[in-house]
Amino acid sequence: MSTELPPVAPEVLAGAVENLTARLRKKLDAAIAGCADGATRGPDGSVTLRFGEDAVVTLTPGPGGAVTTAEQATCTCLLAPRCLHRAAALGAAPLADADALAGAPAPDPEDTAAAPDAAGAGERPEAGPAQAGPAQAPDHDRAEPGPQDALALTPAQRTAATALWHAAAEALAAGVVAGGAVVQAELLRAAHTARLAGLPRAEAAALRVVRGLRAAREQRTAHRLGDLTGAFRELLHAAGVLASGAADPALTAAARRTYTPGGSLQVHGLCREPVLSATGYGGVVTHVLAPDGSRYTVSDVRPGGLARARGAGRAPVALGGATLDHGGLSRGGLRIVGATVSPEGRLGAGRGVRATPLPGAPWTGEPAARLFARPAAEAVAELLADPEGSESALIGLDVAVAGVAGEHLLVRELRPDAPLLRLLPAHPHPELPHTENLRRIASHPGLRLRVLGRPDLDRAATLRPLAVGPAPGETYTLRLPEEWAGRADLGYDRLQGENFPPPGTPAPEAAPAAAGPDPLADSPLWRVRRLLESGVAGGRRAVAESARGTAPRTAYGPLRRAGLGAAADLATALAAEADRRPRDVFGRLADPSPDGYAWAWLAAATHLAAAERCLVAASWTPSPEAAALAAPV
């Protein structure tokens, strides 16, 4: 097993690459490949990497476990510190999270038990949730800029945002195929400047893009081109708005949480879910509910990866001396005195907080019953209308198992004329029980159950369930142990045969179910999505190829016939801009700046995101209009 390299501060890597000569920069990507295979760890925690006979690079992480200064990365060769070996070793190491670099786990001044975000500085967890509260997006620093309440930026902030925009535009024009270590280093340098200027949200967006480029170039199994495309859209959007000199306050707000006094609270557990981050963090988030319906989270996420994610479900709740573990809290309750609460609903664990256990509240009683009384389509429409996004909010619904379609478990909400919904594991890691639990549920067609989950707003009519329980008033439903308090946390509890109706129990009649059309997959908008993703993968040159000949007319005609003329116009303009490379009389590029291309790409990507969200909303409430949009052309 190879030794894991310590995380490296983005500015340290950017500085090492900047110090290289042009000749060495051309060799950097090849030097990074495989250089960490022979890494060894010393007794003092340092990691050494050998390059040939004469060069040994030593990475010595600081107290926080990360390489945060240039002096912590040394090489024995004669060219050090401006050598290829040192830059390659730093380039092979993972990027450190901003919260870890800040040297404190949470901004609650009295919080001694909180941990950095599972996703760090905007790092999207590997198909898992962030530890933010349920009223925010999984990446708490991904707020979309809005025109209202715009704030004037300082000259330093505008300069930093402009530099970040240019670096992002260059990276987009290069694409994955040419977005190697040098391109990534330029983005990291611009991101660091943005952080120093007080633009942490922009920095976080840039780090997401860099991590996505790395994952794509290394061909990691967890990489999705669609995720990288979304990361580029968010980065260009944030940088462009900030460079204009005015922005939504969310884009300039502090990245670290601020806690305010919450007085006395009484909360009851809903469920718990494991957290597993791509940056090595693991833990648990327990969702709780107040009598007035307010939602909060209690989280325990620290370095440790999968092992900690699996074990944290029974870890003690570090909140005001409470004598519960997270499993007990998810089925019990707490009375909290002197509570501190972040804007996202996370409960702090400061020294002045006192908590005592309370009996749990069943899902069939208040306040949880209100979650299941609301139609799912109505709840999802509200989430999609939220300008800041509420992708981590939970919804509840009673469903009947209808069948299986590929990797999806098909269910139908127990309401008249309800559409078929798709259930997917909240986290697909094979060591977590999400997938196995859904397989067992799928083997009982007609089963009635109550589901609490998170809508996947990037997919049509898709829910990622966190917990399930018996459907009230139904006989063909789950049979759970009394100690489970009427619910099973799918990320921790494992359903067994005795938890289902005994063999021979008559199942309710169910109409034959098929997955039906997928509005996102079947809509001609896939043509725009393919163009945008080809630009991310192959760079500007790949998009320019689509502008030549009769390709634009034949490719985007179906969009116009489906009434999606704006999407066709934006895609055509993007392809034309990508192919616009005029030269002067000497054969030199007259407009080498990629800004125009980046703006055209961003316009098409923003329109596509809005159109796809409309289709997602329609998929939860089928209508003739939605069917017309989704019909293949």
C-alpha cells in the first residue's frame, strides 16, 4: 500500500509551479504521474519521495497535518527549491481544505467539539452529504449571486475577482485534455488571491474546479463530467459577478460559520446519516426537529474517512454534556439551554451550552408528521424556487414499492395521480448499507413504507432516502424492532428478512410500473449539455469543431422544433465564438483572450441549468406541458 501524501496548501503548490522555468513546466505533468508510489513515512510524520539516485523530496506537515509553508517542502537536488522534483511532489499531494488551513475547526468561539466541513472549502463530498444544516446546499459556500441587495466591492476584491475570471476562462479554454498542473496552478494562485481579498466563496469554487480537473485527468471512478461542468459554471458565475464590482452579500460572506445565541431549544431526532468526504473526512450528521418545525443538525465530522463514518453513528453527542450517542439522538430528543446556532441550522457545542435528554417523538406524531403530510411535488417546487438552493433539505412521503428499473428503485407516492419516483442510494459506497437496504426493499413489490430523504435536484423525480419506517395504517409494511422507534437509518441500520412481511402475506395489488420517460435524458436539451461537456473535456477546440460545416443547423434544429429557441441560439453562438480565432496580417491571433468564449459558454450553461430545473420540477408533477418538453425529437 502506498503512503498517503499530506494535503498541501494551494498557495504553496502555486508558488512551486511559478518558480519553474518554461522548460520544466512542460515536464511537470509527466513528473507528477506515479511519483507518489514509492513514498515512505518517517517516525516524525514526514513523507519522503525519491526521484532517481540524487533527489529526495521531504514533505513535513505542520500541526494541522497539512503542508502550509514553502519551507515544509524540501528537496536535496542542486536546483531546489526551484526544481521539478519538489513541484511534482507537491502536485501529487491532495489540496488542503481552507478550514484546516485556518487552524480552527469551527468559528463558534466556544465550540470545542466541532469539526471542519466534510467538504472543506467547497469540496463536494464523494456522492455523500456535507454536514451543513438542511436549509442549505450540500456545499454551504455555493450560494448563487443575485441582483438584489448588491454590495460594492473594494478595488482589491475587484482585482482579485478579475484575475480569477481570467484564470477560470483560460482553464475552460484548455479543458481537461490540456488542464494540467500548470493551468491548475494558475487557478490556485488566483484562488489564494481571492481568499486574501475576502472572497472565500470564489476561492472555494476555484478549488472545486481544480479538484475536478485532477479527478478527470487521473480518471478516478468517482469523477463525473457533469459535476465538473457544474463547477466551472459556478466559478465563472461567481467570478464574473464579483469582477463587475457589485455582488450578492452571499458571495462575500465569510466561509467559516458564525454562531448566534439560540436561547433554549427542544429538539427531537429525525434520522442520522454518514458523511464521507473525498478529502478524507468522515463522521455523522443527525437531523433534529423543533416543535415549531424548525430544522437543525448536530454533526461530528473529523479526519478519518470511511472508518470514522461507519463508527461515528454510535459516537457520543458532544453537545452540552448530553449523555446520548448519535443513534440515541436520532430516535430521542434534547432540551438545550444556551444553544448556539449557525445560519445553516447547525447546533454549536460551546462551553455555555447545556443539554439534557428527552423522549423521542414518533414520525406519526408532531412535529415530524407535518413533513409527511405535505405533497412531495409541493415541497420540491419550494426547494427549486429557493434562490440560494436548498438541496440538502429533507422531505417526507408515504410510498408503495412499484418495481426496479436499472439502478433505480421505483416507488409511487400514496396520493391520487402521483408520479413514479426513483430512489437512489444516498451514498453508494459498498461499505455503507444504503445500497443493500434498497435492494432488500426492492424485493418486496407493493410494500408500503414511509420515506425521509433528500431530493436530487439534478435528476428527474429522484429521491435519495436517508431513513424509512412503517407506513401508518398499512399491513403490508415494515416490521421494525421496538428499540428502533419506528424508523431505520439506511446508512447505519441493516434491514433483515424479519423486518419485512412474512412469506405468504398478501401484497396489495399494484399496477405494472415502468420507469417511463426521463425529462432530462429525453429532452433535446441533451444536445446543449453535450456541447458544454465536450468543451469542458476537450477545451475550446472541441467546441469549435461543432461550428464547422452544417453541424450547427442539424444539431440544434430539434431544439427549435421543441420550442427551445433560446437554447439553440445560445449553443450556436457558443460554437461560433469558439471557432472565432481571427489573425492579423502577420498570422498572429488578433484576439487571443478566452473571455468572449467563456462568457458565451457561461450564458449557455446558465440557461441550461435553469431549463433543466424546470424539467425536474415538472417531473414531480406530470403535466401535458412537461410531456411535450420531454418528448424525443
